[in-house]
Amino acid sequence: MAERKRRQATKIKFEVSRSGIGGIAVVCFCIFLWMFLFGVWTGQSLLKPEPPVVTGFDSGSVPQEATVIEFDESKKSKP
């Protein structure tokens, strides 16, 4: 039988100079700073309390003859 020739795995090499490493570090720092500032801005806008709801209801304007609804105890459902 004929032997199969195995291909040797090609290895990939990256060669980066010191200034290249510095440039990559600066870019990563800027990206992380941007994401931090964006996260702070988003968090503040999400956690910001909303203004109170104004209904125009005056607590002193309830008439005295307001009807009170009473529930019949016999109509309650028993568990």
C-alpha cells in the first residue's frame, strides 16, 4: 500500500513591533473608555426617577354623599 503523505500544519505567526503593541493598547483603551462612558450614561438615564403623575384630583373635593360599596360575605368564594 502506498503511504499517504501528511501535510504539515501551517503555523500562523504574528510579528508586531513595540509601537504596534502600543497602538493596539491605545485603541483598546479608547474602546473600553467609550464603553464605560456609554454604560454610565445609559445607567443614569434608566435609573432617573420620573416626574410625579399629575391627576388634577383635589383631595378636598370628594363629596360627602359618596356611595360606599359593601360586599356580601355570603358571595365570597371558599377555597
